[in-house]
Amino acid sequence: MRYLVRARVKPGCEQALLKAIEDGTLGQGSVAGGEYLRNMREARLCEDETTRWVEICYCPTPLQEEREYWERYFELTRVQDAHDRSRCRDQNGSELWACGDCDCTERLERKLEMTGKSFLESLRHTLIALASPVSADEHR
């Protein structure tokens, strides 16, 4: 099944999250492997300051396996089905593990791509701004 995840980075976790993404350790130990890194590369920071991404999960409970890894850095504010479960080929048993190559949420992913801005770029810019002892205005 695919889910639309909405989350907020926990205060004070920004640096650790960026480090985990950049050194490839985000989600280390999870069966989901590189999915966490793909999620963060595709994630969008929206106007309401939530980070959003589409996640594939085969657990009987949404993000059952992934939740502990995400909750190290994020407050998950909403996890919703990306489409009608009855049409999910994995869920209805017509094609096991179908979500990996499924085009059923292509429209959602394209729509999400057009919203907000890159989460990863925004995270990097925020951390650079916080680390800079002199603001951009003072350079002028």
C-alpha cells in the first residue's frame, strides 16, 4: 500500500536528520532499506510547514515497521492511504508486492512534486542559516 505521510521535524533533530540522510544511515536496520533515503529525496516542505512524502509500506498497520525510524526525527501528523485500498493490487491479492512498481499513485506523486519546495534543500538551507554567525543582511 502507498501512504501520503505528513510530518514535522522534531525541534533539535534537524542536524541529526540531515547527517543520517547524507551518510546513508537513515533507516539503517529496517527491512525498508533505501526507501527512507528515497522518501527524503522526494519529500516536499509545504506552506503549513509539514514535510510530505509518498511511502510504500507492506505492513498490516500503516508504517508499522518504519514508524520507529521516522519518529526519531519526525512527529508524524498524518498518515493516509494514497488511494482506495480496494484497488490496490497488493491489498486485494491480485499481485503481491505490487506497490514497488505500481503506477496507481503516479498522479499523487506528480501533484506532490509541484507543491511546496524540496524538503532536503530546505533543511540544508535552514541549518546553514542557523550555523552562520552573520546574517545575510549584515553582509550588505
